[in-house]
Amino acid sequence: MTESDPSERPARKWLVIAASALLVVGALALVLWTTAPEPPVRVVYHVTGTATRATVTYSTFQGDQTRQEELTELPWRMELLATGEPEHGVLTVTIGPGGGDVACEVRVAEVERRSATATGEHTSALCGF
């Protein structure tokens, strides 16, 4: 049996240490990459029309919460950030007793997802997606 040259042992030792360090760094990078949160996505609700009173109900993208607002003038616009691209959401506009018309539109990441219109007292435009 032959013994290796003692001058080669430190070089092998550093090679093993360097390879082990690369494996640890690679594993850590993989964990961080696979668990990173999705970037936020902008959701824009837009309502236009001639109605002098309307009720708008919309998703907030904070759990299953929705919010409702009474509108006395149009146009109305709301921008929200959702964690990752939402699969579904709600935007409903109901015209009040004064009548008129409304149009609603939902855009997700600058792409129109849904639009609708309604005319007359107590009718609704549904822009859920």
C-alpha cells in the first residue's frame, strides 16, 4: 500500500470544504427561491356613468373580505394590490332610486378581466371575475 504525498492532503481538505459549502449555499438558495412570496399584482376597479347614487361592493383581497361604499358621484376608481394574481373577485355596482346608468370594469395586472353595464333604478352591473 502506498501512502499519498502529505502535500496533497491540505489541497483535498480544502476541495471537500469548498464543495460542501457550495452544496449548503445551493440548498439555501433553493429553499429561499421556492418559498418566496409572489409579487403583488395591481387590481383596478373603475365605475363610470350618469347615476347620481350607487352602491359599490368589491373584494379587498385580504382573505375573503369585501367592502361596500355608497357613491354620490361618478366616476369612481379603486386600486388595490393583491398577493399574487387573484383567481376571482367581486365588483358589483347597484344603481340607486334616482336611476341612470353605470358601467364597471375590472383590470388585473393591466388586463381587462370583466366589464358590464346597467341602466335603471335598482339594477346592478356585475363585474365579478
